[in-house]
Amino acid sequence: MSESPPVALPGLNRLPGHAIRRLHQISVGIFHQEVEKLNLTPLQYGALLTVRDQPGLDQRTLARLIALDTSTTAGVVDRLEARGLLGRQLSPQDRRVRLLHITAAGLALLAEAEPAVARAQGLILAPLSAAQQRTFMQLLDRLVAENNAFSRAPSEGAG
């Protein structure tokens, strides 16, 4: 007996949530394809970039800026620290708080990753014309900013 083909749900691909989930899968796949040799995930890249741009921030602030929950952020920071890409220092104001800084190895990895990340972003948007890319990003920014409060981990940087 032959298997019948799977039945597609009518309209599934017309649901924005489904399309956004698929685009996220695709964007992560493209990122990994381009950055694979550097052993760097999109979350790790975002954390490194944010700490580089705001040295001395604490882990909770990092979580808010990159829209992650604190336990996920802790895991990302632990892995980056274990690789020697981030360091933690005790805060002089509050010894319970550890401040994050990027190491020389972290800076070198970001510099090496930059062309691959740029290629990945270009590939994600490649099916669109330059004008469509600008419009898409404007609309995407608006959707993220206007819906930020609905996130389980709202970003302070949205909007």
C-alpha cells in the first residue's frame, strides 16, 4: 500500500506567524551556512556585538537589550566566557553583579565574522529589490516595535 501525500492545511502559508517562523528558520540556516567555520550562533553573535558596543553592562541588561530571558542569556554568556570571548568582572558598586566585557579574542572573532554575517543578511534579503528591502525592513521594524510588549522577553532596544 502506498502512502498518501500529506494534507496541507488550507491557508497555513497565509498566516503571518507561520511565515515569520519559516523565515526565522531560513535566516538561522543561512547564518549557520555563512558563519559555520567560526562556531558562532546568531545569539552568541548578538551578545558579543552588544557587549562590544556597550562594555561593562551586566547580564540582566544584556538580556533585555537582545530580547532573551535571563536563563538563556546566562547560558550564552557562559559559553562565550568558556571560549575566552567574554569576561566578567565584579561591579565596584554591587559585588553580586558581574559586568561583561569583550576580550581581544572576542573582538577578533567579531571582525572575522563581519563579512560572513553581512553575506548572510544579504542572502536573506536577496529575493527583494533594494526598494523592497528598505520597505520590508521598515515594516519589520514597525511590527517588532509595536508588538514588543507581547514578547516573553521584550527588548529595550525595540522601537
